[in-house]
Amino acid sequence: MLAMPRKDLILFLGFAAAVLAMPIWLQPFGAAYPDLLNRFAIFAIFAVGFNILFGLTGYLSFGHAAFFGVGSYAAVWSFKLLSMDAVPALLFAVIISGLFALAIGFLSLRRSGIYFSILTLAFAQMSYNLAYSVFTPITNGETGLQLSLNDKRYLDRMFFEAGAGLPSPTLFGVTLSGYVAFYFCAFFLIATFFIAQRVTGSPFGMMLKGIKSNQTRMNYTGVNTRPYTLAAFVISGMYAGLAGALLAITDPLAGAERMQWTASGEVVLMTILGGAGTLVGPVIGAWLIKYFENIFSAINDGILSQFWGFLPEGAQHTAVLISSKFVGEGWFLTLGLVFVLIVVFLPGGVMEGVRRIASMIRPNKPTPASADSSATKPHPAE
Amino acid sequence: MTLLKRGLSRRRVLQTGMAGIIGTGVAPLMFTKGAWAQEFCNNPTGDTVTLGLNLPLTGAYAEEGADEQKAYELAIKHLNGEGDGGLLNLLQPSALKGNGILGKKVAFVTSDSQTKADVARAGATRMVERDGAIMITGGSSSGEAVAVQGLCQEMGVIFMAGLTHSNDTTGKDKKRYGFRHFFNAYQSGVALGPVLGQEYGKDRKAYHLTADYTWGWTQEESMKNATEALGWETVAAVRTPLGAGDFSQFLTPVLNSGADVLILNHYGNDMVNSLTQAVQFGMRDREVNGKQFQIVVPLFSELMAKGAGPNIKGIFGTSNWHWNLQDAGTQAFTKSFGAAYGAPPSQAAHTCYVQTLLYADACERAGTFYPPEVIKALEGHEFDGMGNGPTLYRAADHQCMKNVLVVRGTENPTSEYDVLEVVQEVSRDAVDYDPAIFGGDLGPAEPAPIC
């Protein structure tokens, strides 16, 4: 297992260092506060998992938020019924979302291409509506599932008495909040990144890439591809469940909107924005989108007029008026523009930009990356 | 060069460097850490204090959110001694001085909650963790209020709820760190019941359409209790998703149900859409069981009434407050809001404005920002002059007890803002209730959690 190619090892170590140092290097961007760092780590896990399905097999699922939501609900129920410890919540969430993915994948993977996408979208929207209204006793509908003082917590009660007030999630007695929670999530991000790296390089990963480049040919050579796609689907569903559980651990609440189609679309955006089929791309995409969502949406007219303070009075007013349409509640507009620009000029996402710059710096050296990029070139039309 | 070489040995550079670092940067941090330890979340140490405004600027309740933001900005101006002072001079008793809170200038940060509980929590966390907000306020949905209130309890930050009408906010989900000035669904039912009985008789069949979340559920329950006590029959109660947009699929069954009253437990854009569609279906022109068909909207606001236009004429509902009341507080607030923004304030704006002042006043009276002391100052506090008559912040559930208005859509409006008329001001005693009926537990104030 430790016999990694040197390039992979450097990538992995660099990634781990970048993730662990996030509280430092995100400081100048105004993003180094625990809640957003948690989200960076959690949605990166979600996107890395999504990429195992979409990036490797080319199957575009439009319903991954369902597994994310199921993971959250499972984790909160584990908090309510079993224990405030994070370990049972994570196990419970990953198992439940894995089973859920098995069921949905078994049905959806009978079709491919657009039909598969529509099927997953339909299943996710069904789950959302079930969570929103039909299963209200389990999900508490629009209000969201929350902890309450009279929860049972059978496992905890076996060991100690309930304290005053609402308990917070713990890890073997250590309260998971602030930077402790971030390093907990960061550990999982690094671990899941490592697994994704190993999957991509394994014979199993080669099979998945084969399915992406030409499934018909794979079938003619006598390979039954469905178990492979199903396995990829379940793995990425479990990744989503893990991410959902981590979100519930850092903030013990699960709401139905986590399963809405917009949330499913978000992870697709993350992956394409960063670069589908690459390992680091989806992570960068997730960070970009979460950064936009949390930082750009918080910029108001006051901050803008400070920013444009160097301009004369009238020009400052105009500048604030124009730029205010792109920040605050208009952050979707900025995100949309960035997305359009990336898809038009860098179809391989941010990672393609990185590769182009790298090849510009070392023009005479034919890097294996260029061969890679043609193999893993994403198909935006899919 | 020689001079440098002589003057600066390696040791000397290190020595002065270290001394400089310790002297300028690190030492104050190290030495003050003991003296000024942050004994609670976001203790403001500078000369400003930051409030976190969590507002639904997009989504089904966006219009309320925009009005709330205006009210907060006005309240903060008044607290800082700018503008005409608004209600600052009318709050009785008042410890406010018009120089900020406890001498610190009030600043604010905002976050768009998108009318979603999840996003509201993320926004509130950001404002507490990154922007150092000492208090979170706002919201126009009970789903958000309940979610953010729980978060604030965990982080040890006071939450002054904006517009939230669900019984759960100060009932089953009440929290020690959460406070609500707005009235609730139970009080709406108690206030509206007798008026409905008087106007529409004792023998009616009601059909409920209910927004499917905490507020809708409790409002439906409260309205059922109030109308069934009159002798009305409930034909059906149907839940509709929040932000549905098109309600025709829910309205068609009403026509054949034999019901002669439609109770719309909707708010914001949902209510505007469902009411408009109900009117388009010709419901108000129908006669069922030999009686004129009626529509009731238990929770009304000026913004919704404006949105629904002429459809609202003659329809009964309740309000927390109305700009057309004749007391000094209401007049002062309407004047100062109108001067700033050119339109009379909505009830959402009013409740948010008052909540900001009440928090500031409580800090002044407590003499500190330490949340458990501020909570003590708010609990059981009796005040007046805010436009709702004498009001009590009840200690048992953090609900404000005050008069409730029964309102009706104006038949002959004289201006575009004259959309609601006050039918009756139901007294505080009439809408009083035992806090124990909704259960729930406030939880502890101390030890104050440190975010």
C-alpha cells in the first residue's frame, strides 16, 4: 500500500500539507474561520466522491445530494438515539447512505447517458419530497431535524448522566467544535483523498476509465461492466454520506434542503469547475463555490463603498451600484459568469489552466500530463 | 559598512529584534491575556460592538427581509445618536444614551439566509466566528428562527428573533438565549376567534391550507382550536410546500369539499399567490351551504396586503403592529422610518427595530455584554412606548406579552399604503396563556458557552 509512485506521493503529501495549513493561508482571503473551513473540507469530500463516479466512469449523477442528506439524517438520528460520539454517527451514516446508493444505483444504472442522469435526478427529487413532507416524523420536514433535551441517547446514558443543556458532538469525550472540528474533517478529507488516489490508480480504476472511454467495447470484450459502475456509484454515495454526516457533526441539524436538486447541481458544478477526472480539481471547485457562497454573499454596500473609497464621490457611487449586483445576494451571477468563462475557455476546469501554465513553463518537456489530459478530457455535453 | 559591522553583531540584532517583537506585538497579547481574557463569546474589546443581521434577502420571505434590513439600519443609526432618535426617547423605562451600547459604537454585519434553515445557521456561524458578532438577530421564518436559536444557545450568543410566529419558537423549542418580541399563532387564534364568530356565525365549515413547516403546523392547530371552540367544523387541513408558487392543485379540492370558509395558513409570497389564485377561482363570489364563502388569513402583513392588491379587501387576520395606530411610539417610528425610506414600516420592520433597542437597553441596564447578565435584564422586563402598549418580556418562555391587533383588508383605500384597517385591539390579558401548555425547556444560561 505504501508502494506509491513518487509523483503520487508528492501530490498526496502536498495536498495534505495544503489542507492542514488552511487556517494559515486562507487568512488573507477572510475565509479562515472554523465554520467555513469545515465546509471546505466537507464539500471537498463530497466532490472527490462524486468525481469517482463522474470523473472516472463518465456517469453524470444529478442526484448525489440525496446521499448527502441521508448521511446527515442518519448522523443526527445516531446523536438522538445512540450517542453524541462522532464514530457511531459516521459509521451509521456511511452504511445507510451506502445501502441507499445501492438501491438507487441498482435501478438507475440500467440506463446510461442522459437517461441515467434523469433517473438519478428523479430519485433525488423523490427523496427530497419524502423528507420534506411524507416522512415528517423522521425528518421534521422543512423545520429540519434537531437535537432536543429529551432525546434518548441510550449508549451515552449507559455510561454517564445527561448534563445541563444540549450536548454537542464529541470524539471520545473531546467536544468537536471550532478548530478541533476542522482538523477532524480535514483528517477525513485527507484520508478520502488518499483512497480516491488509490482507487484511480488501481486496476479497478482502470476498468472505470475504460467504461468512460468506450463501454460498448468493454462489453464486446466480455466484461460485465455493471458491477464496476455499481461499485463506483456505491463508493461515491458513501463519500456523500460521509460528507453529510460530517456536516451534521459540525452542526447537529439536518434539513431537507440539503437534498434538493440545487444541492445536487452544486456538486456537479464543483467538479466541472475544478476539472472532472482529476483528483485535485473537484476539491478546488468545491472550495471556490463555497468561498463564493459564504464570502461574496456577505459583501454589502458598506464594504463596497469602502473598497471603492479611492474614487471621487460620483464615480464611487456608480462603482458601488454596479458591483453590488455581483456580490451580496447576486453572488450567483458572479458564479455563473465564472462558470461560463471556465467552460468556454478551459473545458478541463481550473486544473486544465494549471496544466497549461505548467507546460508553458516547461515547454520542451513532453509531460505525461498532456497524454493524461486527452484521456480524461471531460465531456460537458454529457 | 564598517559602521554597520561595528554596531550590529549577530547577537545584537537578535537581541534588539526579540525585544522589538516582544515589545510591540507579542507582549501585549501575552500580558493582557490574563487581564482581559475573553470570558464569553466575542466580548467586544475595541470601541465598536458588532450585531449580526441574519436576513432572508432571497426566497419566499424576501420582501420582509428587505424591510427588516432597513429597520435594523435605522435602529443602529438611532442607537449611535444619528438621525432623529426614533423610539429611543419613548422607551419607558430606558437606559439608552444615544452613544451606542455601553459607550461602544454599534456596527453590523449581514448575511442572506435565503429563507432556509441550513443557510441561516451557516450565516449566523460566520457572523459569530469570523465577524465577531455579539448578538444575532433577524429572520422572517420560524423554521430559521428555531434553527438559529438552537445554534445561538450552543455558541453562547443572544438571539433576538425577528418575525417568527410559530408557537414552537417560545414553546417546545424555546431557548435561554432566544428572545421573541413578535406575537404567536396561539395568540392569533385567541384574538381572531371571537371576531370570526361575530362576523361569520357559529355554524361554518373550515378548510385549511397550511405551509408545511413549524409555523404552519402550530398556526393550523391554534386556528383549529379557536374555530372549533366557536362550533365550526374543520373539513380538511392540507399541507402545502413552502414557496410552492402555484396553489391551484390545492385550491381545486376546496371547491367540492362543502367548506364555506378557507383558512390560508400562508405567509409572504405564498400567501400572496394562494390568495390571488383563490380569488381567481371565484371563491369569494360563491355561496356554499346558503352562506357567502369567506377567506381568512390568520397572519397578515402590510407587505403581503400590498402584494395581493384588491384581493385582500374585507379579509380578516391578525397583526403584531400597524403603522396607523395612534400612540406616540407608533407615530414616532412611522415618521422616522418614512423620512428615511419613503414608505411606512411593516410589522416585520417594527419588531426588528424594537428588538434591537431592547437588546441595547438590556446591555445598558446590565452594565455588561456578558450574555447571562443581559438575559437576566431582559427576563421579566416590563416596558412601554414601543407602539404595542405596556409589554412584558415573560421570563418563563421569553415571549413578549402585549396587545394583538385584529385587522381587515381596507375596503376603500385612500392611498397605496392604506391596505389594512385595525378592527380591534385585543388586550394583553385576553391573549395571555400559561407558558407550560407548550412544554419545552429554556436550558441553562450559565456557564456561558464560549464559541
